[in-house]
Amino acid sequence: MAIITTQNLSKSYRVAIKQAGLRGTWQHFWRRQYQDIPAVQDISFTIEAGEVVGFLGANGAGKTTTLKMLVGLVQPSSGLVRVAGHDPFLRSAEFLRKITLVMGQKQQLIWDLPALESLRINAAVYDVPDRLFQQRLKELSEMLNLQDKLTQPVRKLSLGERMKAELLASLIHRPDILFLDEPTLGLDVNAQSSVREFLKEYNRQYGATILLTSHYMTDITALCDRILLIHGGRLIYDGQLTDLLAQCAPLRQIKVELSQPFCPDQFSSQFAQLIETDGCSLRFAVRQAELTKAVAEILAHLPVVDLTVSDPPIEETIANLFRAGGVKG
């Protein structure tokens, strides 16, 4: 059953245009001209209850605008959006109890107070009875390993601890749908891993639907089977991450360590393309059908100490796809 539905969802912003100089300022004051800038164009997708979906796109592609329309902070210019059976822009109390929005670059906790005080305020806002509040506080703080941190002022917490506390505050009313915009932004590797494990466990335990944007591809690969790709305000891919990689990354990668520095005149392969050299380290790209021949050729002609075969980094695949502007049919 679809819990999120969009049909031809679009958003444009009307922006005043001003020419440079005194004349431009004068015209801007008396005869202001405007231009409509499209941010999101004709996006359609559905998300089933309990899905964890990655929402990817370059900066300015329209991800955050789409999220804001889904939670009702921005009214669409055209198209249909329904979240948990509601029109988000009406911002009904029933709808707000079913969702939460966490933005990695925004803060809702009160800086100088203990995080626990902000949690109590959120519980009061959502009419969470004290018994339920205490129960959920215990469950979530244990899952996030925050039991002994909630009585400290927020400003005394590390960045990772603050992000966990932000998540706790956003989930105290037990929402059905989590909209997460860069939740691991700026966190170190350990903190990122901890947040990912929490989200995975929260989805498993409570069946929550999660729509996640992130520039860290590890977040996407660890949590999401399905991804939405947006480019230039348009949805260019909706499907499984594995299918996308199979379609857009038909090449394999061979990494080679040599016993001595590589000389370009030393070797030229018939089957593999050399794409990176760094002293004794080489990286080749090769088609799957020619992988065996390429490996045999490299081993026969180079002083190989170590050789590994892998898929190209997902970051490269996604970046190449954005540069191309879509998925090739």
C-alpha cells in the first residue's frame, strides 16, 4: 500500500531580475521584472509503507525542495502529493503526528538546556502521555546509546551525540514516516555508522517508512535497496540500486600493486584501459567479457605484487550519471 504518492509534482519560484548599474536599480524599483525558476519538474513516484528509499541528486537538483513539499513546508506549483492519505500543505495535526523531518544542517534542540528538556517539550507538543514518553525515551536512548548524555547541556555534546539527540527528539512521537535530509552531515566515520545502524534497526523494529537524502554513498548502500535520482529538477531514475549499477557501470575495475614504479612505456594493454597511476599502484577499467584476458595480460607483462578485481566506486557511477543527465535506455 502506497504511503507516499506524487503525480507530476512541480515547483517554480518567482524571482525578481535586476540589471547592474544605476539604470538597472531604477528600473528594478519602478518596473520590476520577474522570472520563473523551475526547482522541481513533473516528478511522479510512489513509496510503499516500510520502504527505505534513497533520494539522490547533485546540489541544487531539487531534493530538499521535494522533501519540503512532502512535509508541507512548501506548496507545489502544480501536481498532486499525498502522504499517509493527507495533503501535506494543509498541515493537519493528524498528518504532523505521522511524519518527522530531520535536517542535518538544522537544529531543534535548545542549545543551553539539557537535551531532555527539549524532548519533554516535543512530547508536550505532540500530546504524548508521560507514561509513553518515558517508555519511548528509554527505548530510543538505549538504541542510540545516549542514556547518560541527555542531562547534559546540548552545547556540551559532541556533534555525533547532538545528531543522535536530534533523531531522538524527532522520533519521540513515533512517526510512521521519516524524511531525513543529510542526517550524517559532518559526522565522523564512527558516528555515521552508529546513526545508520540505528535507522536500520528503527525501520526493522517499527516498520517506519524512510526517505533519505545523503551525499555519503555509504549511507545509501547500507540502508536503501531502492533509489530515486533527481537531476535538474527531474526524476531520471526510480528503481533498485543494483539494477542501476548493472546498467550504468558495465565495467569492472582492476587494482594492481607493482614491485617497482610503473613506466608508461613499459606496458600497453589490449583489453584494459589504464585510468590511474600512482607510483607502484595502477587502476584499470575493463569490460566484464574481457576480464579474464585482461588479468592474464597484466600478470604476464608486469611485476605484480597484488591484484584485486572490484566494481567501480558507486560515487563515480552516480557522478557520471549526473554528468550524462540520465539513464541510457
